[in-house]
Amino acid sequence: MVTLGRDLFSHMSKVRDGELRFENIFESLRRMILVENKVEKITTNGKSTFDFEVFRKGRKHPIGMYDELNSLVSFIKDAAEGGSSKEMAFVLVGEPGNGKTFLVEYLCKAYREFLSEPQNMRFYFQLNLPQNMKGYGRIDTIESQTYEDPMILAMNLFNTTDENKEFLSKKGFNDKQIERLYENYRSLGADTAFVLKDLKNLFNGDMNQIFDSIELFPVPLIESLGTVTGKYPAKDKITSSAADLLGQESVGRLLHLTKPGHPYLFDLRKGALARVAGGGIHFCDEMFKNKKDLIQVYLGVIQNRTIEIDGFKWPLDTLIIATSNNHEFNDFKGQNQEAPIVDRCRIVYVGHNTNYLLQDQLTRYCLGSKLKETFLNEKMHEDPNLNLALSVAVTLTRLPRSEKLTPEETMKLAAGEIAGDKSIKTLAEVVATLSQDPDITRRFGQKGIGQRNLGRTIQLMLESAETNEGKCLYAGDAFVALERIVLDYVSDANERTKFLEDIKLAAGIFKKQVRIAMFNAYMQQPDAIRRDVLNYVNMIIGIDAENLGQDKMWKYKDPQTNEIKGLKIDERYIKSVEERLGLKTDTQRESFRGSIRKIYGQKMSLKPDYDFMDNVELVDAVTNVRLKSDIGSAGSLIGALSNRSNEDNQKLYDRMLTTMTQKMGYCDTCAKKTIEYFCVKDEE
């Protein structure tokens, strides 16, 4: 900590030599996001965009939100470059439970960590008053209430700009550095300017004595104090007031300060804005729930970047970021007289996550990282299919219906997977068309089951007697719990109907996963179907190979292990799979094989472990073929597992149960329930 009286000079030297930085909030954030961390170019929903490493760090970080993050970073970058964003607020609008508040709080946390690094630290100053200084009573120190940077003080020590620039020049700053400093010039706040003037009068302009009165401290980064990053949640309209933001007159100071009209009479730190005024982030949660006079305060603060009380002014260096739900924002926007505040905001509509693979991580957040226990303090198991079942179900509810794509095709394409003959361009067209709808809630990903309702679903499952007795969170129960949540918490009849249909569709997708698991268990190999899918892919690649001998053996280099492997081309197996896919003519078969070869060439160069398991039609076809060839049919296996009255069927059941519990991550409860679910007819 810097504490010596003349350490203003030491601080200035460090800024001059690049050991410390003097920059505004937007420049700091731009450096944190774009310079100190990696930026990656990616494709999502058929559109190129950027991903920022700074938002993907830590155990719990934002998932997806690519468009929203690009808008935020672009806003910060524009403001750092002196654009119009510098005089605006950034407002995230969307449904509850889609991550708006989490994103802002994560940004604040990342910024505090960034400022904790020695080269990024921010400092402020206080003025130490001589003992019994007339007019100040027992007040012997005046801290900068808005955490003004010492360089701001250095640029305001003298009466004119030329004198201040000359002072900086004498301290070793060259013309270019001085010009750069003055790009972020701000006048001193009313109270520090007033006290500085009094000190000059007291010391008869002796600057050496004034320099000895200046003491520097690092700005505190304690989250609970609301300094650097502060949150103001919307309050009750009766109890809230402008003082919550701006501060108010201090009775304690009134007893000491005898000079009339002294600006230090106002305690700014009682308000939320002053504590983040020295290069901080002000977060207003549910901004448009505030009463009108508070929103008018925000209008002045956003536009002028100053705290104004009774004609006194304190300049701010603050990023103002806010959130709002759709309903409150639409109501506010409908009041035409409130247009000026909306005009001063960069509104970004936040959708739900629509990538079911990314939802896996969001669902894990809801499930928690700690081991769960039953009411009787016994360890609770988690079905290996639970996360997938929940993620697919909630993701489907967030996808709008389209004539061009089925819900499952939309879900697959949104996750960057294969969806039959449908391309990512089709999804991009659907998203572009929906984005033209003036009703924001009809756009892609704007409606659906959010994280809070997902959390409630898991709560319902955990409180169930069946879950506690079985000591397992069984995936099949997720659909029943989700239906209950939709019936209890979704008020719109049309949405409710759609969501219930989506949950049934998710149950159908889950049934396909169960069929794959059953065949793997039957074969006593956790990845039996995966290997058969890859065998089909390798066979259609090798079937036309020049080095294919009479024995139909083909040698190839496995891209995953780089080992040379041998594979016998089984044309009957290839034909059986393609018949299951509905490919009847040679032209159809060759076209399909060509598409698989193309995907192989594209994927393997970037992702050697790609296994085609996202190609639902192919996986389903391979599963059906293997069920028929190895078992007779799926019905035969269902019959054997359902009717265990004879010894052979009971042995088969026990063998599959052992494989599931010992090799596939199931417990006894979810293994038995999964087999039971497999045996239930689809129409039921």
C-alpha cells in the first residue's frame, strides 16, 4: 500500500514508466477481454461469431451466450475507442432464468480479479488536513468519495490546463504521454476541488505543503462493500429513493463543517454510484421495476456521467449495465414519455441456450457438484442418462416450430451435429426469418423452460419417495417431473401445450438411447453400437479401395490411435444398414455413402475422435440391424427380458444387469428401471 505523503510523485513515475496504468473503465475491460485473454472464431447456428476466453474460466462460468457476449464486448470496445457507447448503458432483456444476472456477476468477478493483479491496481487519494483547520471541526482527512485516480488530481492541481501540463512535463511525461492522459481527463469532484482550494489558501499556494498533504491508497476490491463493482437491485417503490443511488446530506458532517455550501456535507458513499465511480461497474438488476424518479436519475447519470446534487457535480468513470425481464421492459417501453431513457440504452435481448450439448454443463450446474444423499443419509446415485434426458427436454422447449425443420433436426443442427440431409444453412435461414419478427418472444430461443424451472424439476425428483427409496435419480422420472413443472409454472395455454409436446418428443429420443444401451449391455461392451457404426463408416470407405483383396480384408490407419487395423468388408451388413435407412436404389445408396465420406473427411481432420454417434438415423439403423442379426429382433429381446419365467431368460437378464452396473455406470435401481422402460411398448 502506498502511504507516504509525496507518493503522488512515485505513482506518477510508475504510470509514466508503464508499471501502472491510467485508463478508463472501458479501456480496462477491453484490455482484460481482448488483450490479456484469447479470442476464438467459431460458428454457431450457421453464423460466424467470436468466443472470449475470459468468460469461460473457472468451475462455474457462462455457457453459450455467444451473440450476447459479442454485443457486450463490441459495446465495451466502442466505448473504449470514444464511440457513442461511452454515453450509454448496456441492458440485457429476456425471460427469467436465462443467465442475465449470472453473466453480469461473472463479469464483475472477473474484473475484480483483473484489478487485483499488481500492474492493474487502481488507486485513490485522500487529503490530510492540518490540525484544527478552520471550518472543518474534528475532520482531519477528506477521502475522495468517488475514488478519483491520483492522475486526475495531478491534472487538476493548478488553475489552468497549461500549468498542469507543464507540471506533468517536469515529472518526465513526454508530449505524447500527456496527450494520452488528457484523453481521459475529468475535473475533480466538487468536494475534493473545494478542499484543495482551501488548502491552497491556507498554505498561500505552497505546493510542497499540498503535496505532503496527499496520501494514496489502493481502491478496495471487497465485493460486499460494493466498491469497483456494485449492485443495485430494484426495491419497493415506497422505500426506495434517489439517495440509494446518489447519497444524501450527512448529519455527522453537518456538525463539523461550518462553511456554508460545502459539498463535503453530502455523503456520496451512501449511494451505490459513488462507490463505483473510479473505474467500476454499476449493475442495476431489474432496472425497469424502479419507480420513475429513480429511472430519471439513471437518465442523467447515463447521459452526463456525473452525480449531481444541489448543483454540485462529481464526474463518473463507470460502466452502467442493467437487466430486465421482457414483461417489465415492454410495459416501460409502451410509455412514450419514457423514450429518452430507452434511447440511452443499448438493448440486447437474451435468449435461452439452444445447444443441447452445452446445456449438459448448465444442467450440471443445477444438479450440483456435491454427492447427493437420501432423507436417510444414504448415498444417492445418478442415472448416467439423467443429464442428457433433462438437457434434451429443456432444449426442445426453447426451439420454435418451423416448417423447414423438425424439432429434432433443429436441435441437432443448433448443436452442430448431423441432421440427415438438412444443412446448417437451413437452420440459419430459420433463425434469420424469426429474427425479423417484431415480437421478441417469438424469436429463436426466446421462449422455453429456463434454469430456474430446470432446478425445480430436479427438486421434484429429489423429494420423491420413489427416488429416495431407490437411492437413485432415474432419468425416466425427469419427464414426469418436467410435465408437473410445466403444468404448475407455465401460465400461457399455448406455451404449455407446446412444452408438453416437446417433453414427449424428448422421451422418444431418450427411448432411442435406451435401445442403444440395451444392445451394448446385451453384447457386454459399453461401446458396441459405437464400434458397429464406425465399422459401417470404414467399410463404405474401404469398399472401393485399390488394395482390397479377394478376402475383402482392408487395412487402414485408425485416425484416433494412428494404428494400422484390418477390417473385413461385409457387403451384406452394409446393405442391411442402408435398407434400414430406406435407401433402395444404387443411386440413393451411393449418394448417402458420398455424404458420409464427405463428413468423414471434414470431421476427422479437426476432431479425430469423431464417432458419427450424433447421426441419429445411422445409429438407429445400425442398432436395428444388430438387434435383428444378433438377437432376432428388438421384440425378441424385449420378450426375453419381460418373461423371465425360464432359466435362459433369467440368465440373460442377470448378465445384462451385471454389465450395466459394472461397466456402464448404472446402479441396480436405474439399471432395472431402464430395462423395464425398454420393455414398455412405444405407444404406451
